[in-house]
Amino acid sequence: MTPADRVRAAVSAVTDPELRRPIGDLDMVRDITVEGSVAHVGIVLTIVGCPAAQRIEQDVRDAAASVAEISDVTVDVGVMTPDERRALTEKLRAGRPARQMPFGPDSLTRVILVSSGKGGVGKSTVTANLAVALAQRGLRVGLVDADVHGFSIPGLLGIAPGTQPTRIDDLMLPPVAHEVKTVSIGMFLREGEGVVAWRGPMLHRTVQQFLTDVYFGDLDVLLIDMPPGTGDVAISIGQILPHAEVLVVTTPQPAAADVAIRSGLVARQTGQKVIGVVENMAAFSLPDGTVLDLFGSGGGAAVAEALSTDEKVPLLASIPLSPALREGGDTGVPVVLGAPDDVAARMIDDLARTIAQHGRGLAGRALPLHLS
């Protein structure tokens, strides 16, 4: 290989931080020449004003400079033509028609809905931390904030206000936070516009667009933070994703547990499978050893028992009240990252391990087998 060939190989291996694929595979590398010990590298970005432009340029510069013969690098940055962008979006879809939902029954992506009967039980906090914990285990994770009226996922993951998905023609690339690809209605609101007052049809359309127009790429797990209750969004997602799995979140309090049972029953009516219950805000130990059960006890076990009819539904985790868990939500640094030794973080990590170990079954899925 010539020095130019070695520079091209190094530059082509640079990963686009939004698409999570090598820029060589995405046809973003252009002319590369080497004059003495100076490499001249040409690349193109997907769009004007690409939010990852500086990072890509620096990564390309570092990759070219890593070649032994190179002591200096110049990078010429351009932008794809409309035809090149069109070819890129077709490549990303891999033959899938535009606006077709990629998470159907035959998808290899495991779709898990995190639901609750009522608000205020910490469902979104559990979802955000679980997503990050799964990503820490090496899984490719996506997260859809379907709680349109009460969205909170961007703040919980530390996504800066005003951050929007990057648009490539009719595809939207979700922002990535802590290795989790995330989309929320909060990313589309204008500054100072913090209220969404929509009825059923608009809610249905929004959720459908999140699942069709947002390009998540190849995912191992897609988590969906559901709104509390059994309203329009729950019904819409039940129609769109009848094969999804459901994780029910409750507190130990009987009043919360009774309502949580309903969310599991409604999900089951659409064909979805309840894979377990998570009890949040459980009893915690004070420094003197006293155990404080602020919200009572037994709610999680009661929900699991009530939902264990034809098939046993386990209580997968009991997460205690934790100042570190709350602080992580306020600062946008999930407790599984900011305070991994906290008891709540350990419980959530155990939950992630359990979910990762029990993958989605093959029942009802078409396998890609071809007879020769």
C-alpha cells in the first residue's frame, strides 16, 4: 500500500458519531493525496451545518496523522449533493421503503415498553437509567420518549435544550446521550414552548413518526417510555407494536399498585407480553440502620402476582429511594454512571443484566433462511 492508501484506510475507518458507521462505508471520503509527509484529505458531510462536523473533522485529522509517514494533515470539508444524500438514505434503509416501521414482528430488535398505571412513580427515571445500563453492557440501545404530554427523557439524559435530530432528507438522526440514541417531542418545541396540548390523532401521528422517520440503525433493544395510564398513546402503540414486551413500574404503595395492574392488563389485551414488574421508591436504610418504608411495602409483589395468570410475571427489581438517583435525574447524569456504587444504581444494573440475559424469543418470527 502507498502512503495515500494507508491514509485512506485510516480515514475510512472513522465512525460518524450520529450514524455510528464508518465514513468510508457512507461514501463520505473523497480525494486523498500525500506530498512528502503532508496528507491532503477530502471528506463530505451529509448536510450543511452538521452538528457533528467539528468532531468528524478532528477524528479524520487524527486518523490521518496516525499513519507513520504523515507529520501534517490538511482536511477539505464539503457537503454531499442532493443525489449523494438520496443514495445515502437508500443505503441506510437497506431496501426498506420510506416511512415503513422497521420494528415489526420479524425485526431482530427487542422492543420493551416501560409503563405505569399512574404518574409520579419514577417510570421515566427507571427507563433512562435502564437504557444507559444496557448500553454499558455493550448493547445498541434506542429510546423513544412517548410520554408526549409529560416528556422528561431529554433532561434525565442531559440532552441540552434546543438539541434536535439531524435531518437527512426525510430521515431524522436521533441525538446520542451516554451511548443511547434518543428522540422526544421536547426536541421539536420552540424555545419557551414547553406545553403540548394534543388529542388522540396528533398523538398517534407523533408516535408513528418516531418509529418510522427516525433512523436508529441496527438496535439490540428499543425502550419506549410510555405515558402513565391506558389512554390514546397506549392504544396506538398497542396497535403498532402488538409484539412488544412490557415492563410495569409501580411503587410499594397499594394505591399505585392497583392502577399499575391495569396498565399490564391493557397491554396484554393487545397481545403484548408483560415480562416483569419493577418496584421503585422501595424501603431504604438510614445511616443508623433504620429501614424506612416511606411508601409502604409489597406493591411490586402484588402487581407481579396479579399479572401472573397464564404465565408467571416476576418482580425483577425493587429499587430503593435514593438521593443519588434523584440528583442524577436533576443533573442529567444517570445514577448508573454518576454513582455506580449507590444501591439504586446496583439494582438497576442487575435489572439490565437480567433483561439482557433473557433475549427475545424466536416464536412467531420469520427466520432469514434460504434453500440452496
